Amino acid sequence: MASVSLTSVSTFIGFSLKNRSRFVGSLALRYGPKKRRSSGIKVSASSVAFKDLDADDFRHPLDKQNTLLLKTIPGLNELGKALLGPVAEQVMLLENIGTSVLVSKNQLSDLHELLVEASKILNTEAPDLYVRQNPLPNAYTLAISGRKPFIVVHTSLVELLTRRELQAVLAHELGHLKCDHGVWLTFANILTMGAYSVPGLGGLIAQRLEEQLYRWVRAAELTCDRAALLVSQDPKVVMSVLMKLAGGCPSLADQLNVDAFLEQARSYEKASSSPVGWYIRNAQTRQLSHPLPVLRAREIDEWSRSEEYRSLLRSAVKLSAPT
């Protein structure tokens, strides 16, 4: 793993499918190709909220398992906090919001409404939201100790997605915050960066942590895809986001087929079920910060048909429209 700069400290937290992508920005705020924005976003008549939702109600089993493994590493949190000093905090904060637009009721209000509604559905506080000019479709979350967390959405992602898909992405990022992934991931990335900066021993420490950290991060992404489904309440919306991030662009978006992409996911699972396929699959994913999009699509399809998901829906209450 190459040395990580402060500008890429929280790349693990993003929705992008690129491995270790930098925060790097086109703005035409349309929700999908050839579609105009509505004058305002209203709460859907079918929207429901999960009034007493706890993070463990939707946390993926691999997330739970790998979180426990991380907690067994002596001094991980303490070392991460030590490395995350005031200067690093300030650099990260200015890097990620200095050239962005802060979303509010009076600024990009449609996006603001999407975030507020998603936050209500997931029973969590809405963070700040920024839109940043960037040609790489991505969204990410940064949680800095003592500061209000925030989400950053790249303009190219807004251009690529429909309104419902964009809200699913926001819900995914909210899932990171609700599950306290943000702080863990920031500490983990700073730890890895700091360990590599120490001559000799530092590289060895970081290499030993790297594989375990990536395994946990991939599991955390599966949890947050579930948060996206809880908000969209339609697995095809979440799978469509993954499909577009894998191979979509505004000019092709209306020709993409979610059912065909799910079949592709099933064929990948079948092809990788042999001993040789299993080995190749692990080699392919071991150094990735996100699971492969086809695997994420398959996971969300299966969870959408599970009793666990149906039970959550039964416990939900109607989300009242704003007056």
C-alpha cells in the first residue's frame, strides 16, 4: 500500500467503487439524464420511518464479526486518537469543505429535503451536506472528533443518479454515521497513514493491520447498503446505484437494466464457487476498500427477501408529510 496523504484520509467511507480513490470534481443538478428537477421534494405517501431503529437492527453479520476483531487489537483507538491531532483535523476539514457548496433550506433545497427525509426514516440526526465539483462519481462521510459530521456528494454522482437513487446514496452515508463507522474509519486510516510514516517498524505495523482493516471496511459497506434499502424500500433502487457506479453514465442510464445486472451478479457468484474461482475472487477483493458491485447487489437482493427486513418494515410507522 502506498503512503496515504491527508487528502485521502476518509476515502474508505465513500460510496465510490474505486479502491483508495482521492477526493478529486461537473455540476448540472439534474436527477438523472434528460429529467428536470421538481420544484420541491415532497414526502412520499408510502414513506415510513423506523422510530426506534438501532444500528444493530440492520448491521450485517460480517460487520459485527469484524468489528469485534478490530476491538481486540490493543491500543487501536488510543493510537488513532493520538495520530488524529488538531492539525490533521483542520487539514481534513478545510480539504473537504473549502471548495464545496453547503446544502441547506436556502441552498440546493431539494437535496436538503432528501437528506432530512432519509434521516427521519433512519431515526438519526441529519449531518451537514456539501456538494463538491468532481468528475469521479462518489459520496463520502467524514466524522471528526468534536465536530459535526458531514457528507460530501460529488457533482458527477448527482448528474448520474435519479432522485430516489441519490437519496439511497445519502442513506448509505447516514448508515455509516448511525453505526459509528465514521470515527472508526477515520482513526483507522490515520493510523495506517501514521504507521507508514514511521521508519522500519511503522511499515510492518501498517501491513499487519491493512488486511484486517480492509476486511472490516468491506463489511461496513454491506451494512450501509442495508440502510439505503431501508430508506428507498425498493431493492432495485439500491442495485441501480451500484450498477451505474460500475458501468453507467448519463447518456446510457436510461438503457441500463437492473434485472440483467442481478443476473450478472448471480453468474459471478456461480463462477466463483469452484475452488479456483474462490481463490481468484479472494485475490480480486482482498485489497479493495469496497466489495465488488455485483456482490453488493446480490447481498441487497437477498436481504430484501429476508424475514429480518420484512420484520423491520412491519415495525415502521408512517412518515408524515411536512406541513
